[in-house]
Amino acid sequence: MRTLRIPVTPPFAAGAVLAALRAHTVVGYERHDAASATHVRAVRTPTGASAVSVTLGAPDHVTVRVDTDDTRSVAEPDELVRSWLDLDADPAVDATLRTDTLLAPLVAARPGLRVLGSTDWFATAVQTVLGQQVSVAAGCTFTARLVGAYGDPAPQGLKCFPPPGRLAHSDVGELRAAVGLTASRARTVRELARVADGGLDPTRSDFRAALLAVPGIGPWTVDHLSLRVLGDRDAFPSGDLVLRRALGIDDPRAAVARAEPWRPWRAYAVSHLWTHAAYAPSSSVDSPPTPPSPNARE
């Protein structure tokens, strides 16, 4: 077991981050303990698998524990966690957003709110696809079934998310039966796995275009992954239904116009609006309500 402390410059809205992690927990792939403010996720590595736990109980640091049989498995866990939890957020974000009358009370309630990232772009992409047009809870259930059926063993009784190659060669009928998907959704997952297995990754300049070419993946999914995977802090999924409801705007183009003053930090504004819609009036992790899916029809 390897333990380290990652310093975080306050403010840090740890409660809201934990609430989001809890609401999106995929059983078998992750474990959440609200009492200890700890979240654990299985992480696939070049040499095997690890269970990476993050404890957000302090205002100025995150405690990270890496459980693995191979100390080489996670060579730079601090970088992984910093990216996952957005620990290096620019302090200028709050100053910019609090000038907006809609966002000012949200920033005051949760100063230092972060944009959750990813520990595995393919896992995040598949989970986003499985979450289309369903609640967050249903999307997590589908993902848990997928991990249970196709994942690999990891420490602490968890399983790593299946690699693209395994899903790329899966039978659509078996995938449907194992996860409970429609035929079209199962085909989307398999095709996404095929392009990932073929070498697609977030470093490629055609990442967004390649994803949009996958049947069943539309602008909302790609915009969501720009925010979660690419680290685009100005990403704005204008087609998101929960976001538009929070803005009181039906037209995506009008939503884009409303968000113009939030540049270049629109992703943080989205995070505030999603968090408010999901956890208001409190960001406490004691008993957060099940949030609606930040979703669009694709």
C-alpha cells in the first residue's frame, strides 16, 4: 500500500465533489464511504491493476492510497488524481463566475468547485453512452453489469473496466443480455470499443470527429467528453437538458449566447449548474438526492 498527500490550494468544494462521486458510483468498479469521505476506484495499468482511493476530509489536501501488488503499476498517482479531481484548478475561476447574477450564489455556496475528470477515457466514454436518455442511477447500473461481466479482477474485490479489445470482439446479443441494453445501444458500445481498440485516444486531433462518426454518439456525448476527458475548461454541452432547465432556456443556441460571459470557464459554470440541480439546497454527502441525468436525446 502506497500513501501520499496531495496539497490543494483552498477553497476546495470537497463535499460537492464527494457527492458527485457518490451519486455516480459504479458498484464493483468503485466503492464509496461517506463516513470517511473516501472514494475508491479500480484503475487498469500497464502492469496490472490497482485500487486507488482518495480521501477528501481535509480542506487543504487529498490523501491518496494505492493498493497494488506491483509498485510500478501507478508510477505517478498524484498526476492521475490531480487530473481526475481537477486539483490544479485556476483560482481565477470563482472571481470570473461570481460576477454573473445567476452563478454568484452558486459560487458562494460552493467556492472552489471542480470539474470531475477521468481515470480512463474509454471507461468514461462508455459510461456516458450507457447514461444516454436514462437516470444517473440507471446508467450506473448498466455500467456495473458491464464491468461485472467483462472486467478484470483488481485489489479490494473490485474489477477494472474492460479493455476496448474485449468489448470490440464481443457478441452484440451477449452484450445485450449481460448489460440489459437495447440492440442499438449495444452496437454503439461495441463500435466505440472498436475505434478505441484501433488506436483512438484523446491526444489525437481527430478525437471528436472520430467519436461523432460512431453511430449512436452525438454532440452531447462528445461535448460531455470534452469536459470530462479532454480537460476543456470552456466546454459547454448546450444540448444538455438539465443544463438548459437550470438556465430556463429551451433553445441550445440561446443557451450558448447566455453562457458567453462565462468564457473561458464555461465548464465550471456547467459544473455549478449540474451540482445545484442534483444536490441543492446542500452539497452535503450525508444523504444527497439521486440526481437527474445530465442528458440529451441522441
